[in-house]
Amino acid sequence: MKASRERLLDRNGRPLVSGAKVKVIGEDGQPVGTVVRVLDDYAVVTVVIPEGRGQIERMYRVADVEAT
């Protein structure tokens, strides 16, 4: 029997899933990026943020991001 899992939600009740655009509210400048990985067990998401000519990948707590 497979257990169903709850989706992670931002503070406004919107789901945080791979491909979702998010604003990082826990960081100065509130950068905008895309969720690439969701770690439900730890309430953490990995976000890719464009920076200069490239991009950076960072992990944030769900409390620090907001879906746009």
C-alpha cells in the first residue's frame, strides 16, 4: 500500500513543485528563481537563480520562499 504525501506549500498556500517560479523572501533583494528539487522530508527546496551570465543553485527552507 502506497502512502500519499502532502505537498509542500508556501505561506500563501500555493504548492511548491519542480518548475515553479519562486521569490526568495529570506534573502536581501528577494531574487526570483525556479524550483528544481523538492525535499519534502526536510521542508527544503533547491532553487536555480539567474546571476550574471550564469546561474546558481541554492537550497532554501520553505519558510524563505514564496511562489509567484
